[in-house]
Amino acid sequence: MPRGRRTIQLMNLPWGMKNPASSMATVTLLILAFLCKGLRSQFPGYDLKALKAVTVQRGLCIHIPCNFTYPTSEDLHPGELYVYWIKKDGASSYIGYTRNYFAGIVASNDKDQSIVSFAGNRFQLTGNPSEGDCSFSINDVKFEDEGQYYFRFEKGTLKFSYSYILTRVSVTELAEKPKILNLSEVVLGKSTTLICQAPGTCPWKESWTRPQISWSNLPGAATAQNHQHSNGSWTFASGFTFTPSLQDQGRALTCSVRYPAVGRTVANTISLEVLYPPQVIRITRPGHPDFSAQKEELVVREGDTVSLLCEAQGKPIPSVTWMKKNKTLNNHMQGSKETLQLSSIKSEDAGMYECQAENLHGSIRKNISVIVQYRPKTMTFNVTHAHRRDPALARGCPREVASGSQLTVQEGNLLRLLCKADSNPAATTSWFKEGRALEKLPDDWLELVNVKAEDQGDYRCQAQNAIASAEGFLHLLVEYAPKLSKKPQKNTTCWRKDNDILCNCSLHSKPPPQIHWQLDGKTVTENTSTADLKVSSSVQKNEVTSSLIWTGGPDGDLSIICLGNNSLGVYTMQFLLHSLKTGAGSHSAVLLSGLCGALLAAVVFLLCLGLIKFYKKRKATPKAAIPEAMDSANYVNSANYVNSANGGQQRANNSSLIYSNILPQGQRSPHVGPPKAAGERTPKPRQIPRPPSPSAEEPDEVHYTTVAFKSKGPPPQVEESVEYSEIRRE
């Protein structure tokens, strides 16, 4: 300190002095001195900012920041600025004046000032006092360092102690463990450096006081990782680099730090946790031990409840998610496990399900196919048909119809039906019609070749699998062109009654036919009826009966045609009526005809005998009979014998009956009659009007009814298949 400078010294008070007056004076002086100090502390411009209390562990260091101010107006004699940090002693003290001594000083920038012995060089001023920075630090803290400290400065004659502002330093035993860094980076297969950092960041100017770090159970060699900061302090650490494997999982590592200055050692032991992406994923079915986790599909039945548990292994514990078609499903989480619950499973729940396990280091997936078996349902039919005139039409172009649909097909067409049912496993199908099993093709198609009207009805398909069966049906409607009614009560014929002509024509078809009449080229319908010509119709389902009444009809030859048509074709029925001549000579005419027939037969017999003899004599080729075509279709035998439909003979027992023959369809072979005498001409067949053909594409079915009245002898007998319709005369 500069010479002549006065200091205040704390001394023990002599409470044992014998002079009471002197003692009281001393105490009074001391009180006044403290009062003056307190008064000066309240002067404006004197201020100090420092921590009121700090705690430090033994063997470490502590830095206490501090700033102070004083009024420059009182700095009348500028000089060197000296600062002091003083530990306040709790013992009794007195005030005295010396030149080089000030009790309890632990740190100062005054080189001539003595420092208390316990402080040594461990207390250091770290700030610049000329800038108002009064910060200081304590290294290698000891228990003796615990206490209260205050700040004082002297500058020339200006001296001031901030004793009313105290900083308390508390010292505890060293308990802080070393820090092991980078544990979150210990990833499987990835190079990692683990660092053990000693507690405290201090200057540690003397090397022997610096912390000493050691490892135990290392998988490699350690190296120093010390670091000096810009303020001169140090952080001491040690590290090692390695590539973790699953064998390092759970390895115990210990880092120990020894502080030589205080003889204290602290350690930190960890269990190494190696992080790795999910590597194992399993799908199990709780309650079903027979279900293997290696299976890639699960077969269940509709209505069942299915639970699938997905488990995964990884560090950190992976999150597990169930997905279907990249859509996350609602699941039940159980840590690294997740349950997929499918209640009352439906056919729509079938498909591929994906379990995904994921953490920060990767992900893994596993798929399982859920197959739902269910009974046959949603019956549908594939239908194809080909037209009878062009079988290529509609082939290869099936259309799908629902169960219960109605199909319409034309007679003669080809129809193919395929029954399909939505089911799992696939169902086998069987066809039935009116309880009768139908045979299908090997490719499961039911084929109806040349569809007939009798094929109309309900066709039922039964689909059966291992679970249940189901049925579907189609109603088939067959459309066909008009046909002659085959019912006995629906007789199609014409007859005379008195002077009237009555005709009935019964036809059936789908759709029902429209019937009209043609009389010698004149068309007559129900709408064009007159007083003489009346037409009426009756309809029963697909059958139509048309009746014609011709009042006062002519007595000569007539051609009456019944025409029935619908969208599919035309049916024609022709009645041929010849002139009617009957009377008393009818029996004689019959007798004469019989005699002529017998004579003709004898001539033929004799002729045949002569031919046989001639053949024997000549031994030549056989002599062929000269054929003669006879149009026997245009007359009615009014004799006592007529040909029946089966080729036999019937006797006409009633002369009032007139028989007409109805020619069957198709070509008829000519019949051979007896040879004629020389010079006799064969009569030219009579020309009978024919009904017009309704369509050039499809020939109509034409039926003829021939009625003939003759007064001469009976015609020769010929055998042919003739259909007769009865014409009654009343």
C-alpha cells in the first residue's frame, strides 16, 4: 500500500479493562465509527451488484460475477485503484490502523497486500476493476472456503467497504457424477464416440490439481477429449470410438473421475443400450395355438370374429400399425404389440392386411392375406343366343341378367345359359326345370338347341359349396309363329248349313295371331264384316279362334282361305269348295261308279296276265307300266267308300256328310293309275286358286281342303296319306 495511507483494522475488544470510563469511550467510538460507515454507505453513487449466495462442491471451482460503482466527484486525489475481497470473520474484532495489514483478505490486485493462508492462490480476481468489474473465482474449493465475503476498494484518499452487501459461499461434498455423452447415438452398425465429461469447468492452472478420468469394461481404447474455453477455463473429458453390435447390448461401462486436490473420486456406471431398427415382426392369433406365425394367409368363415396380434422387436420400442390398402385401421395398442380386431367378419373384409413396425432407425413390414369363406349369394346369369337363320349372330357377346329375370327367345333359336354365384369356395351349379334335372355342358353352360314352345317355363339353378346352397331362376318365354290348334274341341273346318257357309279357324302363337279371311281374293276381317259376311273372334291366352258366317253363300266352286299372322310368320289354311249337286239319282250314281270300277279292275287284271305271258316268251326286260299322274287332291269321293287317314276304307253311312281331304305338308309322290285305252286322253287337272305366299324368305305352311261333288261313277281307288276334315251339311 502507499506510504502514509491509513487502514481500518479489526481487533479484539479488551472487555476485561479495569477503567470503565475508558471502556465506555472505546465502545462509543466504535459505535460512532460504524454509524459513520453506515451513513457513508447510503451515499448516492456507491453501489455493488453481486450474487447473495452460491453453492459449490468440494474440489470444483466457482465463479462469482460482480460489478461496483462509486462517485467520481469524491475522487479528489487520483491514484492507483486497489480492490479487495475480504472474508468476514464471525469472531470479535476491533478497529485499528496499520500500514500493510488488513484482516481476512482472500483476493486483491495489491501485490503488497498479504493473503490469508487458507486461500493460497485459489482465489483469483477475474475482472478489470478500472471498468467496475469486481468478479472473482475460487478453484479447488475446500470446506474452509465456506463463509460470507464482501468487497472493498481504495483509491488515493477515497476508501470504501461494501460490507452491507455480503455474498455467501456454501461448500458441499462432491457428489456430481461424470456425464457420459452421445448415448442416443449408439446405433447398431453405426460408428459412435462415447465421451465421459468430468464435473466442473475451471482454470486448473496447476496440472496436478486437474481431474483424472479412467474407464472400465471398454470395448476399445479411450483418448483425452479436453477443451479449453475462451475465458481460460477447462472442461476435462475422455472418449472412445466403436461400432456397436447386438453383443454390446447391456454392456456395463464405468467412467471414474479423481480430483487430486481434495482426494475425492466420483464415478458413473451405465448399461449400454444399442439402438436398432425393428428386426423381428410376428403375427399371431391369440387363443389359436395351431396358427403358425409363419403363415401368410388366414382362412375364416363369414360371421366369425378374428383377432390378429402383431409384435415387433427394436430399440427404441417400435410403434406398430395395421393397414389395408394403405389405409390405417383402428387398432388396440399394447406397447410394441398391436391387435387387429375384425368382428362379425364379412366378405368385404377379405384382402391383404399389412402390419408395419417403425422407430427412428427404420421400419419393417409383414403381410397376411385374410380369406373369407361364405355361402353362395348374388346369383346372376350369362345369356347368349343364336338366330336359327344366322347362328353367328350374338355368339361371343354374352349379357348378364339378374336372378328372377324374364328371357324371351324365338322358336328354333339356340340358347345358352350360364349360372354364376358369388361364393367362396366356388360353388358347383345344377339346372332344373319343373323338378327335372337338366344336363349341362362340360363348361357349365346349359344349351337349348332348336328351342321349342314346350321349352317355355322356369329354369332354376342351384349353387352349392361346402357352407350352404342358394337358388336363382329365370323365366323363359318362347315366341313362335302361328300354328294350327291341336285341341279336339278347336276344329278348323268349313260346312254348309241350309244356304249358308260356316267356317272355324283356330290358331295359336306367341304373340297371339291376328286372323283374317280371304274369299275368292277378297279380304274379310272382324272390322270389315257386313250383313252377309260376319267374322267374330275369341281369344284364350295365346290361342285365337275366328268364325266366319256367310249368309246366302254361292252354290258354285269356292276358295276360302284362313290367314293367321304375327311378327314371326304367317300360317295359311285353304278350304276348296266345289258345286253341290245331290238328289234321287245319287244312289244310282254310286252303283254305276262301282260297276265301272269293277270292269276297270278286270281289264287291268287281264292286261297284267297278257303282259306276264309276253314277258315269258320274249325273256326281255320287264315292261313298265305307263304312269299317269292323277290329281286326287282336288276331289272328294262321294261314293259309299272313302279313304281314311290310315289308308283303310270306311263306308259312308250318311249321304248328308261330305268329306274333304286336308293335304299334309311337303311334296307328295305321284300315284300310278290304270292304263288308258288307245286314243283316250288324260283329262287336264283343274286349276285351283292358290293363296299368296306371305314371305319370300320363309315359306308358309299351306293346308288345303278340297270339296268335290260329282255325278258320275266312282273314281279308281288309290292309297295315300290324307287328312280329312269333316264338312257337315244340315
